[in-house]
Amino acid sequence: MHVSHNYYDMKQNSTHMNQQMYMNMLGKHEDRIKNLYFIYAVVMRAINRAEPVLKAYDYETRLDQAEDEKTGILIEKLLNNTIRECE
């Protein structure tokens, strides 16, 4: 799915969405879309189960304080979103 979203066209030397590729590879295949939903649910559940470990983990690299803080904020947002989506 992400390949068709960020398709690189060598002739035009540009990146754009390729809807034809999406339909051929995923959109016309109901079983593949169902697999995406299943994988999404499994990943959400895994993140929820790992919440205590993910919250307690030290994400500081001590190389870039701004990036370290940003990582902590993003992890917190991820956990808040997954808990709301899939308890």
C-alpha cells in the first residue's frame, strides 16, 4: 500500500500516488484488505500489552536533547491513541 502511495515514476523523476497499482495489488482483493485489518488489530493489542514497558523505557540517547524529548512525546501520543482505539 505504501509503495503505491509513494510511487516513484522514473520517466518523470517524481513521486506520486499510483491508484492503478493500489487497485491491482490491494484494492480489488478483499482478502488482502481483511488481512490489513487483522494485522492492525494485532499490532494495537501488542502495543497495549507492552504499555508498561514502553512507558518505563529510557528513550534518551543523550546525543540530541530535542529529539529525545520529541521521542518521549511521540511514544506518549502513540500509547494514548492505541489505548483509546483498542482496549
